[in-house]
Amino acid sequence: MAGTLVLKQFQIDHTGVSGANLYVKARNSGLFAFILNLIGLDPTATVKVDTGSIEFRNSSLKGMTSVTTGLTSIAAFIGGYDKPIGWLITGFLAFLGLSITAFSGDEPMIGLFVTGIIVFLICVAIYTFQKVMYIGFETSGGATYMIAFKRSVIEGVAIDIARIEEAITLVNSLISSAASGKDVVSTQNVQSFGKQATLSYAETPAIEATTTQSTNEHPGWKWDEASQQWVPE
């Protein structure tokens, strides 16, 4: 499915009791697409990950396509976000142009200067809030399947880059566990021990074995450490 979609569901399940450790679902944007979605006619795209496989499903009015592959066949799990930097550049150029025009005449045109500031602030707001997030995977054969999505006021699904990072960490753990056959837990949090710290394993000192002789074995006798033999008490 091409283009930026609207996020409908973003579910992370560390336990797997829901049937999927990660489930992402998105639809086409727009009010008309929302109405079609309510009656089950709007195209949707989903990414589903469990402990053994990952599935990408794309449905439309023409039909449905589903791609499923094992976690051991995944070359990379991809996620991140993009911001429309063009709006930031446009706002700066508009502010610069209007400012030069406002102060180029004999009398400053304060209204034109204020307009430039307003345009710049609007562009900054658009740059800040109109980020597009994406998530997907690449198979060992080189095929890439991706969903690009943004927040929707209608759907009301809260999502930020922290949730994307959590999903990437979880799926990377599942991929590592599937490849090694052991439980592997990845993490984004790394404890800092300094700018040039070096950590190593400490060797445990060997404990010398000592033999303690019990006096109960020889009543009336005691063990002499100097001669290493039993002597009368």
C-alpha cells in the first residue's frame, strides 16, 4: 500500500497472550476513507509479529495480499520517523523575504514583519507535529515490506518514537531468540560507566580445600597439626 496511512491500532504484547507480540494496523487517510472503513470496505495494511513469524497483509477493494516469513529469515526489522523539513525551510525563507521587504523602504512596515513571524511559526508547528512514522521488515531475499503512518484525530491512537523503539527492541529480541534457540532480551537503555570505561569479568579467587578431622572418630585422642597424626589427649 503506497502513501502515508492513518494509524488504527498499535499494540505491543510482551506476554504474547493476545496472539501477537506486535500488531500494527493502518488505513487510508480522510473522512471518506474512515466511513468506508466502518463498513469494512476501506483498504488497510497490517504488520503482525509473534514468536515464530512475521506477517504483512495488504487489503484493498481489489483483494488481499499476505506475506508471511519466519523470524529466522528476517534480515532487518525497520522503524523510525521522518519530519517534513521542507516546511521549516519554507517558513524561514518566507520570514526572511517578508522581513527584508518590510524594512527595505523608507518607513518600516511592521504589519508585514509580523506576518512573516506568523508564517514562520505556522511552518514550525507543521514541521513539529506532522511527522510520519514507519515500521516494517526486510527479508533475507531483499524484499522490503513497510507501513508509513501518522496520527489521526478521528482514530485517536497515541503513538510516538518511544513506542516505535519499544516495538523494534521487542521484535529484535524475538528474532535473536528464534535464531539462537535461547531467550534473548534486547534493551534500548544502556548504563553509562564513563566516557572511556572498560568493563571486564572479575576472577573469583579459588578457595583452598581444607580437611577437618573429626574427634568423634577417635574418642580419647586428638589430632596434632604439627605431626599430622593422632595423639592421646
